[in-house]
Amino acid sequence: MAARSRRRGREARIEAESAPAEDNPPVWGGIEGGRFRPLSDADEAEVNEAVLSLLETLGLSQATPSMIEKVCAAGGTYTEDKRLLFPRDLVLKTIEEARRDVVLYGQDPRHDLKLSGKRVHMSSGGGAPGVFDIEDGRYRDGTLQDLYDAARICDAMENIHHFSRSVVARDIENVADMDLNTAYACLMGTSKHVSVSVSEPENVQQLADMCYALAGSEEAFRARPFLTVMVCHVVPPMRFAEEALDTLEAAVLAGFPVQLISAGQAGATSPATIAGSLVQAVAETIAGLVFARLIDPNVAAIYGAKPLIADLRTGSMCAGGGEQAILMAAAAQMGRFYNLPVTSIAGITDSKTLDAQYGSEKNLAVSSAAHAGSNLITQACGMQASLLGVSLEAYVVDNDMIGNILRTLRGVEVNAENIGAEVIAEVCRGEGHYLGHRHTFSRMKSDYFYPHFGDRQTPREWEEQGSRPIGDVAKDKARELLAGHFPGHIADDKDLELRERFNICLSRQQIGRA
């Protein structure tokens, strides 16, 4: 009986794999999270009160003249010790009137992401200075080619919904050229929404001009902006980054959506306690939101409280522990408390390879942020070594991990049809198993996520296939994509137009257009 059941199970699996794709897949971008609430209602209220009090009585230092002028005109105060104070009424008004309908548009509308409610989407990210080479595994400096390659691998991964710049192109010395070519490599490598950082405020306009050209006009881009500018507008603790504020203002005026990011490290640039680090990060983030809305009340601004953890024995960032997971989940929960579009960092493993540490740390952090209801989880895939390195094959492995996490977000859908009491009765009075039942076949694609590379063979089957670890199998897929996946959403004539106007460093051959 057991052998017959296994055989029928294998036959059912083969039939399911060869069946056409269902209209209702098991996972998708935008599944709702938010069931995990590490903070109680009373905790949320206390954190909120501490945030409002800090902004009103301590404020932040190093504000720019533009920010001082705008905030003071709205009721703020600039003190003798050069701190900008944000009155409670202004902060509450900002939160109340901020946009909740932010959409991150793809160059292809199929990839539009609605950052509303508790809808969860997964993203790359990191801005790593190096990569772990796919051929020899050695750590080396990142290049513009690596960034383009990362973008097109993520373009092919169905559970990675957004591409955030993951590699610093260290082969480009000129900062303006690096900013421009970073955006170009990302936009050319994927039709999904892209997020990048800008090194200097003077470089924002050339990015805007390139995006306007790709969209067909400035008006078209402003209607469907497909690139977000990420701005770390603070240098914790409670201190603005002046140049970043200028970048923020330029980006908002150019029509870019913006991520407002605070990323202090607990025990180093924020309090060592989880609660203290949380309060500071939320306060710093909300201060950025006030400024962004004073620049443009209709700005598509994303709350990016992304507090990190330091290993207090060394002072180094260590983002793979339980403290990081719970802190980021709490930061996401506070974003939900304010009902703002939320982005979080999760998936920063301290591991340098695809080992057990890698899997456990990433899964813990990404699952926590997702179940807390973060709308956009960056660094969810590909990153290793505390954000110091990217692995191209890791995107392939993490695509499976993310799919499984998204499946847990669906939860248990309880209704009469899913309970299937009639099916239970029919089976119990019939063959005594469900393997060949029509009810089973009808749910094989819609209810179950099947990993592409997660190994489910028997030990002997695995040995017969060469006993290969998942990293080696994923490398094969990554190499296949690098050899043949060159997204063509940007037409040749448009690419040639960009090359005439801008200093594009990737050759036509490097992007598969020679």
C-alpha cells in the first residue's frame, strides 16, 4: 500500500508539473502580512508618545537652510543650540495627510507594486562594495557589469518583485558617472521598479533627464515614475545629513518617489536597547517625512525606519541575529501604526556562503518583517557578509525561500470548500487516500508552492544526481540566465538615444545588443 501510494504521489507530481499554469498561483506579490505584532497596543502608544516628545523637545541638528525655513514657517523652532524642533501638531498633521496610495511603477505595468495596507513585496538591496565571484567564489570588488547581471537575474525571479541597487560599481571613479550608470544598469537589467541612491544632489538632475527620456517625456515619468531615490537623510543620533537633505529636496522636485531611511546601529549610533533604538529610528524617519511633504505635499514618500544592530563586543554591524529580526519587525509595525507605506531591511546574513547560518538568519529576518506587514522588504535576497558582498547564485536560492515565506503569509484559508467535508467522506468510503482525487489535483497548483531548487529527492536519488549542494545547483541556473537572459523592454533606438545624450559605460555587447 505504501509503495502504491508513493507511486501515485509521483504520478500526481508529474501531472501537476506538466499542467498549464493556474490563474490563481500559490503566492504573489502583495499578499497581506501584519499578523505578527511584537508590540502591544500600549507599546505602540508609548513608542508614539516618545517619538512625538523627542521631535518636539530635542529635535535634530544639522538642518539645512531650506529645511529650517520650511519647518519654521510651518510652526517649528530653530534653537540657540542649532536644533530644529518639530511641534506635535505639525508632525501629526504630516502623518495624517501623507499619501497612502503610493504605487511603485514598473517599466512593465505587470510589475506595478501597490504599497498600501499590509501588502508585502520582496526586493533586493544592499549597495555592497563587493561580490562573491560566481566562478571561483572569491570575494572581489563589485563592477558595473556585476550590477547589471544582478538586475537581470532578479528580473527572472518571480518572487523578487523589486530591484534595489545591490552592488557599488567600484570600477567607475567619477561619482556623477557612477550615479548615472548605476541607474542605467538597473533600468536596463529589469523592467521591475528600481531604487537607487544618489551620491551628490547635483547628480539628481541627470538621473531625472535619463528617466524622462526613457518614459518619453517628463510628464509621462511623473505620471508613472519607475525609479525611486533612496535617501539616508540622517546621521544618527538625531542629526541630519545636510548633503542628503539637498538630495532629498532635488529628488522630490524632480518627481521621484523617495525612501526616507534612518539606519542607526543599536549600541553604536542608537541606544543599545531595542525599544530605544526603535524610538530614535522612527523619530528620525518621521522628521524626514515632514520635510519631504513641505517640499511637495503630494510626494510619494515611503517610511524607511531601518534600525540595525551592532555586535557590542566589536562594534561591528551584525544583522543576522534575533535582535535584528525583532527590531525590524517592530519598526515595520510602527509604520503600520501610522498607516504609512513601509519599507524594511531584512535578510542581512553575516554568513559569507550558502550555509546553514545563511539560511537560518535570512529566513528569520525576512519572515518576521513580512508577517509584521512591511510593504517592501529590501535586502531580502542575494546579500551576504553583513552587506559587504553579493552572490548571484544566492538570488536563485533566495527566490525559493521567499516563495515559501510568502506562502506562510496566506495563512489557513478556512471555508466550507477548503475544509472539504464531502471530500473526506467520499475518500473514506472509497479508495482511502487522496492522491488521485480530483480535489487534490484541483489544488496542487493553487495551494502549494513548489521550490525550483530546494531538494526533495530521496537520499539515493540525490546521490545518483551527484550529491550536489544547493549552491552548486543554483550556480547552473545563474550561469544560464547570464548567458541568455537579456531583458528587451528598452528598445534599441531608445538605448542608442541614451548613449548619444549620456556617458553610458556599459557597452552594447555587455547588454547583449551588439
